[in-house]
Amino acid sequence: MQVEKGEHSLLAYFPSSTKAQEAVSALKAAGITTVQFDRVGRFGTRYNDRYNNPLASQGNTITGLTQYSADVNPGVKTDTRALLAADPAVSGIGLKEYGVAGNKGFLVTVVTTASRVKEAREILEAHGAML
């Protein structure tokens, strides 16, 4: 995503992927189409490459469910896995004011013209974004 001359970018952080996806849909419905959705994390992990549903016995690791790290190579040293498992995001212990990007680990990036910045901002804020 590149910002051209005369365009502006907005970086909006959300507490959940659901709210972020709703904002993306609302932006696109309003005709603002240069929108990107990402997850922000501390551990450099990616979205799971495979479906990760514990209710269907497909949750391979607790860190995969809580930190999107199920695609970490199983050959990774056990001390690394122990550190991931010790994170408060896994146990819930110590979660008060703990998290990523101010407890808002989902990022929506918008590029639009100067004339539509206010409209895009209002849509994002209406869906709970922190800009």
C-alpha cells in the first residue's frame, strides 16, 4: 500500500478482529476501497496456516489459540515454547492492562483522498477504533 501525492493514510487499532472486519466492510460500502487489515503482535508470528478450532479437536497448542503461533515450527526449542506458554495471554493471569498495541492488536490501514479523511475517520471511530 503506497500513499500517492494528495492522499492521506489512517492507522486504526481495534480490540477485536470482529470490530476491525466490520469497519473494513463499512469503509468499502462507503466507497473507500484502499483498506488493509492486519494483526499486530509481539512475537513475530503469522496467522495460522491451518484451521485452529479447539471445539473440533483441531487446537494443536494453547499458544496457537491465543497468540496465533500454531505455525511455529515444532522443532523450535522447548525453552522458546515454554516462554510463549508463560505469556499472560495464554493463562489470563496478569492480563490487567496487558496486551499488544494498547490492548488493540488489530490494525486497519486506510488510504484515501483528503476530501474523504473525515468520513473514513468517523466510520472507524463508530466501530471502536483508536486512531
